[in-house]
Amino acid sequence: MLVVAATERELALLAGADTFCCGIGPVEAALQTAGAIAERRPAAVLHVGIAGAHGIDPPALVLGSEAVYCDILDLNRTLPRVERAHPDLVLLERARAALPEALVLPIGTTGHVGGGTGCDVEAMEGFGVLRACELAGVPAVELRAISNSPGEPDRAKWRFDEAFAALADALKRLDVL
């Protein structure tokens, strides 16, 4: 299993695991993940990180029921486009069994804080990672720990340490090592 995260801080929780830092943002995450998949040919991908959420208190865990690319989401579209990527159902069920307290919700992907329209949970890389996995035929699932509300302008109030601790605990229980 290849564990993918946007930052080295998120991956530092996994000493000894096969990890890859995909970078920040939807486009960078998609491109870097596609390259890692082509080079490493993993059997599966677990995408992890912290996220913001409306109405969900930190440091709750969320498993993505789908990744929604909010930056191109358009309910009135006339041209076809891919706005959603889906987790592998077997991996999702395994993660749910290991993390029964985790919420299972759509996770919005957006290039800017507060841009996660239509989703209570938002992050910056999920769609890019899951879409790269879909196109390569690699099963994947997304796990996030909530650190903040996207509407909170004072980043000093964001609870990064608690979210990282929750994520570290979740990764131990998922036994990705």
C-alpha cells in the first residue's frame, strides 16, 4: 500500500511505510500521484491528510465517500466533465471497520480555502489523487482528520496538532505498516 499525502508533516506519522508526498493543490497532486503510480506500481493507495469542515468539530476523522472537484463543479454545465472520483469500495469498508467512529462523507477538493462548495468537508488534493488512481486502475481511499472550519480566518485557532494526533492514531489502527 502506498500512502500519499500533500506534505512531509503528514507523512512523518508513518516511519517505515511506503509513502509519497504529492504536493499541495489538486493539479500538483494529480500529476505527482500519476507519476508515482507509473513508477512504483502500488497495489493500492491510501490518501491521508488534514482538512477543514463546516459543522464537524476537530479532530473528527472522515473517510471520503467520493472526492468532488469543487473548482469545476457546475450544476448547469453543458459540456461533459469529470467532477467526482470514487474510493475503492473494498478499501472503504476495510477502513470503516478499523475506524468505526469515522464519518463517511463526500470530501470537496479545491485550490483555495473556503472553495469547497457543496461539501461539508474540504481539502486540496483528494480528487487529484483519487482520479489519478482511477485512471491507473489502482484502488484508493481518502482519510482526513478535521483541523478547522474553512470559515475561520484566524489560523492560530486551527487545531493542527490535534488533527495530526488523530490522524496518527487512525493510521496505527489501519495498520498500514
